[in-house]
Amino acid sequence: MRQSHPLGQRHLRDSGWQTPLCEGAPELNSQALDFGAIVSKKPVGSRFILVRHGETDWNKEKRFQGHTDIALNAHGLLQAQLLRKYFDSLEAREISLYDQCVSSDLTRAHTTASTIHGSKTPAMQLYKGLRERDYGHLSGLTGDEMQVKSPNEFAGLKNRIPDSPLSGGESLAQFYQRVVSTFQQICAVSTHKTILLVAHGGVLDCIYRYCTGELLHTQREWQLPNCALNVVDIDPQGNKSVKLWAWTGHLNHDKPGQNMDEVDGRIA
């Protein structure tokens, strides 16, 4: 099975092969690309439109939310409304966007999803398996506060050590396995469908790694803006292709700034 990687060719040390390089392809987070043009072309197999929830106050404060059920702030709700408005404009051009909407069951995600999806049928489906990573007793803290409370556990988070334990929470490996298992379940019932999936930064990071073969312990080099649009296609043979990542053309009137959870300057 082959996956296309938007950041170029990376050696997959655990499998002994390399992801193919799409020569001449533009950067997939380039705003020169157009989401509407991409989704107007039907995929051969399944397609996932991936969206991170809108901004929360804890995003602004760089607190690790985890399973804590934080609501969107006014800015986050505006981001979701702008995305809904953009989708409405595409549908007015008779561009069919998606067949089913699925979301994490945490408030910040399903509020974003319900704002976008509205009363359309079929009804939105909620998945507990799409929740953000459980940070256990470190939930709600900033990186600096984690460093003081539990320096060893924070080092495991910062350095992306897959099996580093987290008291009361999930290791990175456990989180990844949970997300990928849930994603595979959704894929299994979504053959030849386009799915709008609304979740969290960490969840989208896991899906990105799963689809590209990026190793779990490598530091992130791709962005995960709130309410950005990301597109992944999966053909009937199971080959995965990232068509677009971190596209924010629909948020032109939005000024989000650096409002994402970060560890050592990288989004977490």
C-alpha cells in the first residue's frame, strides 16, 4: 500500500520503504490551492474532509484541553460560522460536499460540526473514539505548568516518546491506536462516500501520520489551524492521498493568530 506525502520523501525506518514524492506538486497548505476546485472532482474511492474544532479560551491560553469539555469561545463560533457560509456558497454552485458528518462527542468539536452541518440529513454521528488525547492529571495545564508539576511526564510529551506513561491519561501510542482504530471503523462503513470529520488537533495529527506513514515520534512540521480544511482521499485499494492540508481560504476575514496548543513551538 502506498501513500502520498505532502512534505516530500521521508524514510520510514519501521517498514523499510519510502513514501513517493509527488514531483512538481505545490505545497498542500498553500493558499493558492482551492478547496472548491478539489472537492468538485469526485474521488475514485472515499474522501475525508477533516476539520479541527473552532477556537476555545484554553486554546488562546495554550492549555492542554484533553478530555476536559471546553466550549467554543465567540471567535471559535465565528470560525465555524464562516466555514458553514463557505460550504453554503459551494453548494449554491451545485458542488456536492459530503454524504455524512461525524464528530468527536466533546462540546468544542460537536458544536463546530453542528454549526456546519445544521439540520441536514443524515444526522451527525458522534464518536467517543475521536476525542482528543487524555492528558490525565496534566489536563488544563500549560506547558510551563506541566514542567513544574511533572517534569518527567512533560519531557515525554515534548519529545513525543510513544510509550511514555501519563498518570490518569493515555500514552501517545495508546492515543494513536485509539484514533486509528476509530478512523478505520468509519472508513469501513464509508466506502465510496465523502465524510466530514470534525475533531481535535491531536486526532487530525494521528490521521495525517496514518495516511502518510509519518513516524509517531517525529516532531510535527505541518499546521493544524482551528477550522482549517484538510482533504484525504482513499482509493478502493486502500491507498491514501493527502490532497489539501491547513487550507484557510474561507477564513480570510478571520484573524486567528497563534491560538493553538503548543509544545516547544510546535502544535500539540
